[in-house]
Amino acid sequence: MITRGLISWFVGRDSRVFTQNNLLAVMIIALVTALSFDVLTPQLTAAVELEDLEVGAHSASTSTGNRFNQLFWIALMGVSVYVIARQPQRFQRMLYSQWPLVVIAALAMFSVLWALAPGIAFRRTVLLIFVMTTIFVGVSYLRSPYLLPLVVYRMGTLALGLNLVAVGLGSFDIEGYFYGIHGHKNVMGAVALKALFIGIAVRFFNKESISRFYNNLYLLLWFGLLLLSVSKTSIGLFFLVPGMVFGAQSLARTFKLNLGLLMLVISTLSVLTVFVLLAWNDWHIKQFLALFMSDTGFTGRDYIWAFLLEQIDKRWLLGHGYGSFWGIGLSSPNIVHGRGFLTLLNQGHNGYLDLMAKLGVVGLSVYLLVIVQFARQSGAIKDQHPGLFILSWILLLLTLLHNITESSLLRGSHSLWVIQLLMLALVARLYMDKERTR
């Protein structure tokens, strides 16, 4: 009886009407989200500075798997297979609804054939497929799609509590930036962003299931942690992303356009405009960035991107193989061909360049189809679910923009990749449900 009451509180409704698959879906989303918030694996020590690392030890540590992570996803995949076996048609419709994601998973698996490190590529591809499958199963079998933000909110509460403890423990790096339970201030900022937007969402979708007083406190404290992290990218995105979404919504309403596709067009045109300006004025990218900022190299990222482009050019069509560029031991291209701090990196600080390094132009093209499918489907469900439409676009844009200076696309169980998958699955679920009712 106590257990049933606890479950009912957690899901914000009478759990006696939930099927076994409904309850397992809630458990899957809760555990996946808890891992992405670092609740299950809190890191109370700061990330080691690059200059303090030794190449051999670093390459060995980044090329081996994390046993806890492997066992966690194997267990969740087992639960997911059990759920699918009980009601396979629903999951099949979900996969068909977001078929480009299936294609990119298949491409990643086939890339083992030409990968620089086939064994590592295979292991990381299996993890990628497990993460994708588990998240789509969780969202597919939720009793209501409006449960998703509430479950994430509950896990955000646990992460908030642990981060407040970390404040007391003095989890600040040598420059005074707060990294909390996440090991690095930029990760802290990204997690705070996710928690804030979810906290705002439940205020509208699940107001009967939450305490308004606590929600105010939750938002205030997470915003304070965001400021403590001094993650300039995350703080900027907190204001920029909602402005882009609501601005596009106003345009779509005025001109009667598909809002999902309009968002896609605006994002694409923004990038194309930058490149046209560069070509027209014969500018280097640094000259353009100098118009807006003082650090035109993005703290050395331009050096990383130049190296990445050189390596991409060698295997531009299909890439070096999924998970077979960074972190494959002493044969990693950044160790073999790089110099200085490049040899100690484990990502390219740009998700799109990293994707091309892994799967080439073909991989990037298929990923763009994933986003086009999301845009098309989100436009179709906008009128029926306007709130979830806005939430899904805010969180998707957050991840897309964040990948300009960081890298999370197709990166196993990375926090921002998990939230992007949750949004892709959420829109696919809403679109699938709408198609079934026709």
C-alpha cells in the first residue's frame, strides 16, 4: 500500500490504472534521467587540467569502458526487450515514426567494417543502440506523454539536493567556478539549463502534481547554480533559445506557416548567412567573430577545429568509424597527428565536426534527416500539444546550439544527447498517437 502510494505521488495520478508496461516505462525514464543528471554517479572532484595529464595514462583511461555504465545499460536494455515483447507493435510504430534515427544507428554499426579501432567501435555502437532503444521504449510506453517532464523534474530535484550539498563541500575549481556533482563547470551549466526548462514546463503541465512553493524554490536555486557555474555558453542559451522559439512562433502565426519547419529554416538560414558574409567580405571566421566577441578562438577551439577539418578531409565520405576517432588509445588520430594539448583531448568541442569525423558527410546528412523529421512531426502536433511543442523545441535547440562549442551528438549516454533523444522520442510519440486517432 505504501509502495503504491509512493508511485502514485511520483507519477502525479492514481497508479492503479497503470499497466505493467506503463510502470516499467516510468522506471526506465527515471533511471535514464537520474544517470544523465549524475545522480547515480556524482563526481565531487574537479576534472583534471589538461597540462596535468600524461598521454599514455590518459589514452588508456579513455579507451576502456566504464563497468558501471555497461551494466546499467545492459540491465535497462533487458527491461526494454521485456516491455517490447509484451506489446511489440507500439515500439515498431515509434521506430517507423523516426526512421532516420534507425538509419544512423545502422550506419554506426556498419562503420565497424572501416573503423580505425573495430573492437572499440563495436562496443560503443552497441551502447549507442542500447541508449536509443531504451529511451524510445520509455517514452513509447508512458501512459501519457505529459508524464515525461514530471519524471525528469523528480530526478532534477535529487540532482538539486546533491548539488546543494556540493556547495557546502566547496566543489569549486581553482578559478572559483562551481562544478557541483558534475566534475566540470560547463557540464554543470548544461545540466542546470535542462533542469530549469523542465521545472518551468511542469509548472504548466503538471501543476496539480507539484508544490508551487517548492517549484519556485527549485527554479531559484537552479538558476543560482547556473550563475555559480559561470558557464557563459549555458547562461547565454538560457535567454537566447526561448527567444528564438517564441519569435518563430509569432512569425508562424502571422504567416500561417508550419512552425516546426519554420524553426528548421531559421536555423539553417542563420548558418548560411554567416558563410555568405564570410565569402562576400573574404573574411576568415575569426574576423567575423571579432565583430561580436574578444575571444575569437573560443579558448583554443579554433586550433582543435582546424585539426579536425584536416582529419575529416582524409575520410570525408564515411568517416573514421563510429566511436573510432577520439579515445581509442595511442592510435587515436589526435595522438598520432596532433601536437600540444590536442593529444590530451577526448572530443572536438563541436558536435557536428565530431559527427563528420566519426561517420563522414553521409552520417551528418542522415542526422540532418533526423532533425527534418522532428521538425515536420512537431509542426503537425503543434495545435494539439502547444506546450509540449514549445518544450521539445527549446530543449532540442539548446542541444543543437550547445554542440557548436561542445560535443554531445551521438555520444553514448551524454546528458545532452539523452535529453535530445527524449525530445525526438516525445515528438515521435505525439505524432504516432495523432496518426492512430485519424
